[in-house]
Amino acid sequence: MTISEISAKVSEIILIGFYREDTGEKLLIPEELVEALKQERLTREQAQEQAESQVERLKEHLRRRETACR
């Protein structure tokens, strides 16, 4: 086997190793997993902040209505 054939075989094995055989879904390498985790955490934190902000707006709206009704 020549070096280029070995290189092609290694590349093929590496590519196969990063895909699920049953679904064909690409499996993330460690660096991609770290980045995906960071992105998921950021998305979750932003959603939490938006939810908390919405709660505060609703509380303020209710306080104003209660004040107006008195």
C-alpha cells in the first residue's frame, strides 16, 4: 500500500468515526462540544434574563392597575 493510499484510508476512517452509523448525524469533536456547550449556556442565560424581565414588567403593570383601581 502506498503512502497516499494509507493517507486516504486514514482519512476515510476518521470521517466515519465522526458520524453516527445509524442516523448519519455528525458527532462533535471535543472542541465543537465545548463551543456547543458555551452557546447553549449563553442561550439559556439570555432566555432566563428575558423571562425575569418579563416578570418584572408584568409585576409593574399589575401595581399600576391596582393603584388605578383605588
